[in-house]
Amino acid sequence: MGLQFGAAVLRSYESRFTLEEVTLNAGPAADEVLVRIAGCGMCRTDLAVRRSAGRSPLPAVLGHEGAGVVVETGGPDTRLSIGDHVVLSFDSCGHCRACVSGSPAYCGSFAELNLFGGRKENAARFTDVAGIPLAPRWFGQSSFAEYAMVPARNAVRVDPALPIELLGPLGCGFLTGAGAVLNTFRAGPGDAIAVLGAGAVGLSAVMAAAAAGAVTVAVDQHPERLAMAERFGAIPLYATADLPDRIKQLTDGGVQYALDTTASPQLINDALRALRPTGHLGLVARLPTTLPLDPGTLDRGRKLSHICEGDAVPSLLIPRLTGLWQAGRFPFDQLIRTYPLDEINEAEHDCQTGRVVKPVLIPRTEKEYP
């Protein structure tokens, strides 16, 4: 009999999550650690599985913004110890050209490892009460659960004084927005940035831009989201027909950088028109349709690129973000609302309807963690 624990299982693309008992039938391999989950953020990528047309296998335990405490390791090669507090991030192979050059978000096996099947080794270790295998680990973790078995390279050790149950979104959503500003754009004082969409990724980008000393314009259609962006240091702006001109008026002629989180063709073209010459627009959302570009939008050295996971090396960026939070310059906790794991369907509803920026699911009470 292996380790049995509670997990939220998605059995079909249309069904609700169900809280079930699952079994882990083997301990960690030499490069793995077992983590007791303190909290796991809910990301829209988790919810996009419902639209994946069968590409992401089910039944599965989703969740890829986990954080918790190491309870077992596969050995010294993990460089982690029992009792370590860790934030879990995306999976990568560690040996392809992208990984060895310090760009794990562009790992040659990224889609296979994170979205469409997981690691082939020990793929059937997780089973339900009937002994039916669950899909291999989502993003190398499957953290909508009380425990997660993860490759050690996915786990980033953090200060145990930090509120571990809230740190999971630093492994993906907040990492993506902040990383776009700090890594991709390398924004600094005097730079101007437009952020389109004030959700979890967009607001984390706003916070990072403020920490970097950049001037930021945040664009959204919801007044409460714009109010949050303004509180975090951005100039709030509604999306209107004259958006490029209004951005230029507010930023002395345009922005050097823009980050789109909406995948809206109209807003993407507006952002390109608001760029200064040689400006850079980064996209983080996957485009659902063909993207038409207006004539002239890429003239004069302007460029458009997709940014994955904030161009981050998680072991470098996550400590940087926790340090900014401790200094009061990256208040990501203000975006979070916590839910017990058994309220995952309510959390999904609130996330989809925009009632909450970042749901975080709590499998256990805080006092149960060292």
C-alpha cells in the first residue's frame, strides 16, 4: 500500500472537480522530492485544459503553482532536505540546448513534460481508489492535492519565515508577469511600459515595473482591476478606440515596452501602435486565432515576441521576488484569496468570472506545517 491522500481530480473536460483519495504507489526517485502541499494557486492554464480538445490526458490531478514542505527526498542529488520549504515551478528536461543555456522555459520538451503527458518514467504511479492510473504529473507536480511528487529541479528552496501557503503563484503566474518586466524587458528607471489586461499576470507585471522604477500604464475594462493597478503604481486607462493616442499622451510619445495578457487582436495592434521606434511588445497568452497585424505596426524596429514563463530561471527569480515582497515592493499577497481544497469548484467559478484575481487552494491548515 502506498501513500494515500486527498486530491482534486478532473475526470472529464466538462465535469466539476471531485475531491478523491488517490494513491502514490512508489517513493521518490533519485532526482525527486515528495512535498506536502501548503497551498496551490489556480492558474488559467489549469482551466484551459477544458478547451484542450483531448490533448491533455484525463483523469488527472491539475495544479501547477504549488508550495509546501519537503517530507522525503530521493537522495543527496536533489540538494534538498526534509523540512525545506519550497516553491514548485514548471518542469524542464535539464539537458537540451535551451536548458543548459539558462532558458528552461524554452525547453525542447516543455509541452510534453508540462501539458501533454508528463514524464514517461513511473507514469502510472498515481492511481485512484479503484486502482485506475491517473494522468502523469501536470507541470511536473499536480499540486491540487495534499502531496506532490516533483523533480527536484522544479523545487526552489525559500526562507521558512515566509508564508509558504501563499507562495505557489510565484512559480508561474506572478513569475510570468514579473519576469517579462525584469528579465525580458529589463525595464528600469525612465522606461515606459503598457500592460494590457489587469489579471494576475498583468498586475504582477505592474508591481515589478513599479519596483524597477518604470512608468506604467495599465489597460483594462473593469474599474476594480484598474483601481488595483493604480494602487500598485500604474496609470489606469480604459480600453477605448483611441487607446494608442492616449497611451502616447500619458508617456511622452509612447512606450518602449508593452505586455499583452489578453490575446485580443485589437489590443495587440493598439499596443504596437503605442510603441516607440525599436519598442518591444511581448505576448504571454496563447492566441486562439490567426493574428492580423495592421500595416506599419512593425515598422521602425518594433518587434513582437511570445514570452514563456517570464523568461525565468525559477531558482533565480523566485528569491528575487520574495525579497522584493519582504521589502514591501512586490505585494503579491494582495491579489490572493484562499479557499479550502474542497471548495475548488467555487474557486474556479470565482476565477472565471473575475471575482478574484488569484485563488489559492489550501489542503491543510497552516499550523500543521513546520
